[in-house]
Amino acid sequence: MNETKERILDTAERLIGEQGYAATSLRQIIANAGVNLAAVHYHFGSKEELLDEVVMRKGAVMNTARLASLDRAEALAGDKPVEVSAVLDAFFAPMAEVAGANPEFVRLMGRIYSEGLMPAIVQKHFHPTIERFVSAFRRALPNLPQDEILWRIHFMVGAMAHTMLSAPSLPHPAKGETDVQQRMKRLLPFLIGGFRAPASSSEED
Amino acid sequence: MNETKERILDTAERLIGEQGYAATSLRQIIANAGVNLAAVHYHFGSKEELLDEVVMRKGAVMNTARLASLDRAEALAGDKPVEVSAVLDAFFAPMAEVAGANPEFVRLMGRIYSEGLMPAIVQKHFHPTIERFVSAFRRALPNLPQDEILWRIHFMVGAMAHTMLSAPSLPHPAKGETDVQQRMKRLLPFLIGGFRAPASSSEED
DNA sequence: GTCTATACTGAGATAGAC
DNA sequence: GTCTATCTCAGTATAGAC
């Protein structure tokens, strides 16, 4: 790849992850990357399309890992449906793995979510992945109406996005509490409980 | 209140709710409100402080209702802790009520959340409310570590914010599916299940 | 105390020279 | 493929009219 283009991508990833998309100007990016302003528009067309490429550069890898993980879980389950917890694990484990090698990238994704820019990117690039996971959730939760499953995935995405970006202010933050991997581990039981809940608010327990 | 000020607040609420904060310029607001640009800075100081007043004008009422609802639930429970479902209801019912009379305001809040602007406003105005609800959750879930409770509230806020703003794309949207009140009703069982889940991912069911 | 007119700085985008 | 110059529009600040 062109070196100018790559320097822009690297710098944009770092700065947008630190400050957010809106708060990071193209002028700041080009100053840090040591390139000209017009080079951004030449290589990417617009600030928004630059963001798109920043996200997809590593996002595509993560997504492939998600699908592979779901493949493995389905092969392991044979004819039976994959457990909810395993579906969630297939979705979150690759993200945790990326977070290990590249924590600032997951943080960047959290920022993009919280700035409301993710839906457009997801719509554009992640549609097949979503279809696969929706099917898996449906098989795992045969008693839930199909609409209800889509809503719960919606709730999950909200909790995930919020959690990727920020943490509650804890009185005594535990070691590694700021770590994205740890956060995802904490999120999982909550989501499993949420998905397994009955559809109406009838009696349970 | 000054009429100019009120016209600015009304117009800002409507436009920011429709388009988001970043996408709505002061110049667009003043053009629709029929006032001068400098009047905004005279009455509010900055675009950010204008947003603060827009949110708090109705947000304060909603918050008072939340505390009153929690008061009633605690009085009803006597010595026993209030059920998780009742704590969640005290938190969400006032929002659903506001949504009934003023659906665009809840949508505005969703936008503010998703643009990452809510934490600053919450920090500034809603701190006592948060304290009260954290205590109620602690009493309702005595077996969960205190940190875990704060994390789950964090997850709840994420799911809520995301749901206030958007809905999943459903194949056959039910009647009223776009209604914020309906969404909150759907969210509740998911959250109850999430809060009641065991802290670690040990065996359950 | 309220508001109008206007100017300042910095943003994203683009045309055209090289 | 790169860069200079320039355009439009944003938020902000202020001087001064009423």
C-alpha cells in the first residue's frame, strides 16, 4: 500500500481512538502524519470514508474470526443448537483477542459506536455476519419470538458499545478493571441472563 | 421566562432531537426560531450550555418522578428490599410517561447519549438520583459484589441509550413497535434477567 | 438588560498547477 | 500522486444600538 495512505490510516486510528471522530480534525491528522491535507481527500474522498477504512482495516479480520469461531461451535454441537453462552462467546472472544494485541482499536470502535457512526459501517460491511449470528441465536432460543431475538441483540449491542468505551466510576477499581478484555468477561453473564429471560414479564425464578 | 429564550429552547429541542447535536448548527436553530445568533450566546453562553438547558428543562421533572416512584416502592416494601423488577420500573416508568406526552424529548436524550454528551450532564445534575438507585439495587441484589452492581447498571445504561435512539430493522414491525414506551417494556425482562444472573459464569439454570 | 450586526478562527472540501 | 490556494460554513466573541 502507498506509504502516505498508510501513515494517514495509522495516525487517524490513533487520534480518533484517543479523542473521538468529531473531535479529531483532518488538519490534526495530517500534521501528525506529516502529509498534506489534500492527500486525505485524494486517497479517501472524505473524512467519513477515511473512518470507514480505519475501522475495516482491522474490523474485517475480527469479523472473519467471529465467523470461524461460530463455525467451530456449530461443528462441535452437531445437530443440537449451539448454547446461547457459546454464541455470545463466538461473538465476543475475537473482540477480546483483538483487544489483547490492539487495545486502542477496540476503544476506537467504542467511540465510533457512541458517536452513532457505527450503524452505517455495519450496514455496509457486516451484514452477512449479523445474519449468521441471528440464525444462531434463533436456534439457541427456540421459545423466543423472532422479533424478540432481534430486540435482544439490539440491547446487547447497546450494552457492548457503551462498555467498550467507558467504565463505571468504581470506589476501588480492581487491577485490570480498565482492561477491555476484563470488561467483556463481566458483560457475558449479564447478557446470558438477559437472553435467557422469558419474553413477557410473567412469573419466573 | 423570556420569549426569545423559550423559542430558542423549543427549536433546539426539536432540531437536535431530529438531527443530533453535532449535525444541528446554531445558525439553523436561530433561523427556525427567528432570532439573532448572538441571542443564543447572550442567554446560554455556548452551544453546549444551550444543550444542557434543553435536556434539564424536562429532564429535571422526569428525575423527580423517578425518585418519587422509588420512594413509593420502598414505602410499600417496608423493611424488605424492593424487588429488582420494581427498582427498574421506578427508573423506566417515568421515562415512558414522558415519552407518552413528549416522545421527541426521549429521542433527543437517546441522541445525546449516543453522541457521548450525556455523561457530562448526568455528572452535573443527576448525581443524587444515581446514588439512590445504586443503593436500591444493592439491597435488591445482596449476593452480588458491589462492583458488579455498578457494572450492571453501566450495561443497563448502554442498552437503554441505544434503545432510546434506534430499533432493530424488523421484517414485520408490529404496531407501535417504533413507540419508545413499547421499547422500554421490551427492555425490562432482558434487564431483569441480566441483573439476576450469577456474578461468575458458573453453572446455572 | 436585550438584542443586532459584524468580524474572527478553524473546520471539511475542491479546483487546478506541478 | 502531490500540493497550494481558496471556498463555504461552523462556533465564538464583541461593539454598540435600543
